[in-house]
Amino acid sequence: MRQCSDWIDTYLKFSDNTEPPELFHRWVAISCIAACLQRKCVLPHGRLKFYPNLFVVLIAPPGRARKGTALDPVMLMLEDPRLNVRLAAEALTREQLIRELHNAMDVYTGSDGLMQTHASLTICNSELTVFLGYNNPQLIKDLTDWYDCKRHWSYRTKNYRIFEVTGIWVNIIGATTPEDIRVSLPPAAIGGGLTSRIIFVYAGVKRKVVTDPDISQEEQELEEHLREDLEQIAMLNGEFRKTKEFQSIWREWYPFNDANPPFKDTIFGRYCERRPATIMKLSMIMSASRGNDMMVTGDDILRAIATLEEVEIDMPLALSGIGSGKHADVLARIMAEISVVGECSLDHIMWKFRNDVTRWELDRLISSLESMKFCTYITNTHKLIYNSEFSGEK
């Protein structure tokens, strides 16, 4: 019997007295459930099969939103040996990572009574770009291949040794800065490839200042309940089943999603194509968060949709500086600064970025931001006001 009425909601209550934004805590909790479900759980959909792995990256300017702090509690929970969750080391070469994936292969008894093999590995890293390296196209390609949970994958070493991996399943929860994302990912990974498979969780500032971070008795009890329920989540295996209400909502939402993508920017084109698969994955996770029945209901898919739409509001800020334009990088940093402070003077921006642009160039960039409806420039007061409803669309 579950101790928490809902694991994600209880985790948010447990982490309330911390500085990271609630959005970070929510997606860390989602990734934690995914890590426990592993490839042992699947949601059939016609001839397709969806597994609950996600690539989630927390994005924030350096020191602004405590992204590393948001990861710490979940990393400790997932290290519990009772969960049998395989975690990748934080610093690995490509070959070492492949060996870890190969060594992660394990067997379990499926709901049909047959033995199944899976290689489930979670990468949990507070400095994701250190893990990825800089301009490391082969590792990027491997991660892209692994996301889709191929049944068989093989790798031949320089010494002609072959590593065969059966039932591949890789889950990522990491953190980095917008600047590091721009310099670490090769151009081929942007728009399509790896970034189309990543959910970028962006926040510009921490939620609040916590002067007394001591863990209360209530928080200790909540943590114990969370750990106990994670054990039950980790024991789930087999097929999730869809209710009629789920199917009804899916049939309505699926064509609507095609006709109304959340982004019109081409850099998110392939991401939008993958949204239906993401909703299927999230629906499984929402189901596991509330109980052990392995049913995906109408409430589960509605919650999945709302959760994804929430994180997509600021997602364009994560990749806003990627491009070939002369000032693409500084434009992204100006956008991050304006979004953080909400309202500031033009003099403030000019002083902060005085080594990057001239006043004439800054005027051009501000004009571009106004055309994008990212912010409004008040001429008589020389104030810049952030448009909190900015979505990256025309």
C-alpha cells in the first residue's frame, strides 16, 4: 500500500523549503519515477511500444537557479540498493559508458511469466556538458540511438571485441547552462538529433531565499514515505493499460497537436513531432506516481499534457543563442537577463554587455527582441519590460 497519495506531489511538498524553482523539482521527480520503472514497463499503442525513459535537462544561468541542488535529493534516493537502479558514473569516456550499459543487462519475470532481458541505465549528472564533452558527435549519436529503446544494439571495439546489448533503455536527468549547451553540442545535434529528444527545463532565477535549510521532522517523514513508495514503483513490470477515457482524450488531442504545434521556430520542429511519444511516456509516469494499478487514465494524460505545456513556456530560452548570426550568443544572454529581472533600464543592459556590443548594435538587438514580442521598450523611461507570455512563436 502506498504511503503517498501521489509521489510527485509529495516530493514537491518535501522539497518546498529549498531554493530551486518548483519546475526543477517537478521534472526531477518525474525523472526519478522513470528511473525506477526502467524498461520493465511498457505502454503498447497499436504496433508501437512506448517506454518511460526521458532525456530531461535543467537549464539556468550560472548560480541563478540552484539546478545542481535540485538534483541532489533524487540522486541519493536512486542510490538505494533496494531499487536496483543502475546509475552511470558522472565522468566516463564513450567506451566506458558502453561497458556500463552492457553490464547493466539484467533479467526479470514479466507479467506473462516469461523471462525478459533489459539493459536499463540512468544518467544523473549535475554537470551534463562535462559528461557529454565538447563537440563529441559519436557520443551524441549513441545517445540519440539509445533514446528509442532498440531491442538490440552492438558496438565493436578497436580490438574487435563486440558488446551486444539487449533491451536497451537509457534515461537522462542532467543540468547545465545555456552557454555550455551552445558550445558542447555540434550543429548536427541541434534541431533534430539529440535536442529533439530532450525536454529543456529552463528557469532564470531561484524560487526563494532559504536562510534555514535544516530538515524538519515532517520532511524526514515525507522522505521515508517517498523512499518506501519508490520501492513499490521499482517493482512494477509489464504492460500499462489504457482506459476508454484515456483513448477518447488521445483521439481528440492527437490531431489538435499536429495542427497546433507549441513552437513555430524550426529549431523545435523535430521536437514537436515527438510530442505525442512524450505524452505517452509521461502518462505512464503519472499513473505510476499515483498508484500501482498500471492503468493510464484520462486524468493521467491530461496531467501529462499540462505538465509538458508548462515547461514549454520558457523552453525557447534554453536554445535561443544557437545559430550562425554574429550576435546569436549575446542575444541569448540579453534575453536571459531581461527574463530574470523582468524589468530593467537600457543603461543596465548596456553596462552589463558593454564588452560584447556597441550601443548601435544593442539598439538593433533590442529592436529584434521587440519584433519577436519578447519584450517591450518604453521610450520615455528607457525601460525594457519582459513579456512573460513569450513562447518563441511569430
